[in-house]
Amino acid sequence: LMYHNVVPDGAAFPDLSPAVTSYFVGASVFARQMERVARTAMPFRFSDVERFFRSPPARPWSRRGRLAVHVTFDDGWLGSVDLASAVLEECGLSATLFVTTGLIDQPRFLGRRLLNRLPPTTFRVGSHGHSHRFLSQLSMAAIRQELQRSKAMLEDIVGSEVTALSVPGGAADERVIRVAEECGYRYVFTSRVVVNTPKTGPYDIGRLAVKRSTSMARFERWLAGNLWTERMRTRLLRMIGRAVGQNSYAMIRRRLLRERPGQREMIDLYRAAQKGSNEEKQGCAPEPALGGTSCVGG
């Protein structure tokens, strides 16, 4: 399962694009979902994922009809720890945090001190790139820089090897996978809608994106392995994207989401972080903290 952020019920983020906030899940909804995972699925820790691909069984991630489920969070929002950790611990679950390193220590995002002190029984840390740029749109050199920089930063913070990568936007191609392997990543998580099997392989681990709009009925269908609707939806969106081109598709998506001028997407948050960092280095006052609810951190 792919989450991004857990937020207080009813919290609003008017400065953020709906493309970001549509992936925010309310705390009470998240708690119900995790209770359902603990009760009806076979929870997988990251060590189970590693074991699954090292010594693959003959069948998919399942036992006695119960699918194995591993929880992941992308981006490194603060709510993925502040509000999610107690729920995960209560349900006996663990998660992998894929952190965008260019956003560490920014408002609403995880900081170095917290990342360094995460309980290892609850969280494993992985990379989500450095800038949240779509890797498949970059040159080989830029892909390598993104992945090496993020890996090195995280390993310095947590004090252990980082072997897992979540590709921003699921934008992975053969070049991205090859560079990831060369950089020392052994597990690559994507956005492909699939029940993972040994044939999937550790460099194309599919996930299902849990959004604010995900109903409990749909969530339960996923836990039962019924992904037909999601597969058809994803296939249709990819066909539209190929037909109109990525830039046009992005513009259409913003209009459908009713994004307002000035609302920020992930890349805007990264640019603001870079601007603030550069101003500090030059002796200027850093950019003011981003607006909206600051107690939580796609």
C-alpha cells in the first residue's frame, strides 16, 4: 500500500495543490484501514519483503487466502510519523518511509533528528529521490545524482545502509532501474497496480495508492486481491497521457482538480526549500514558513 500523509480529520491546506492533498488521508480513516489490514491481511515488514525476493515462494504474497500487505509512505511528511506511528504500533504493523531528502527539515516534513530516532521495529527508511523530479524525464547523469545524493544523505542520518527506492510519480523506465541498481539500491517500489509475485522482481514492486477518496469498500476489495477497477483506471489514464503528451496531461489534470493560482505542488515545495537554503548561505533571512496547518506534513 502506498500512503503519503496522515493528517488531522478535517484539516485544510489551502496553499497546497489538490494534486498533493488528494493523497492526504485523515487520521481516523487511516486507523480504520490499519485495523482492517491487521485483521484480514498478512502484514509484511520490510524484512519480509527482502526475504520474499531472496527466497521466493511458489505463490504471490499470500497465505490461506490472505494477501501479504506492506505499508509505505512517500515524500517524508511529518504526519507519516507523528500521526501514523501510534496506529501502526497498536495494530502490530510497520512501514517503510520513502523520504525526499531535499525536503528534510522543511515545515510539515520530517527532520534529521526525528529520522535518526525512528523506532526500527516500526519504520524502515528508504529514498524518494532528492528533488521529487520525475526521474524518467532526466538525463542519466541527473538520475544518478538524484539517487546517489539521496542515498548518501539518508545513510548519514540513519546510520545504516539504505537499499530501497520509491520512484517519484512512479516514473521509472529501464534507465532509472539500471542506475538505481548501480547506485546500490536492491528494491525499487513503483506505482504499478499489481499483486506482487516472485516474477515481479525486486526492481518493480507495485503498490496501490491510498487517497483521501479511497472508500472502505474499495480498500477491502484491494485486500482481497480485486484490483480490476484500479488496473482499468490506470490503463485509461496512461493511454490519455500518451495521446496528449505529458505537459498537456498535467494541464488537464490541474484543471480537473481545480487547482488555484499559487497552490504548490511537490516540486514547488522543493524549490522553496532550495531558495531558503541559498538565502541562509548568503546571510539573508530565510523564506517564511509555508502557510496552512503546520502540525503535519505527498
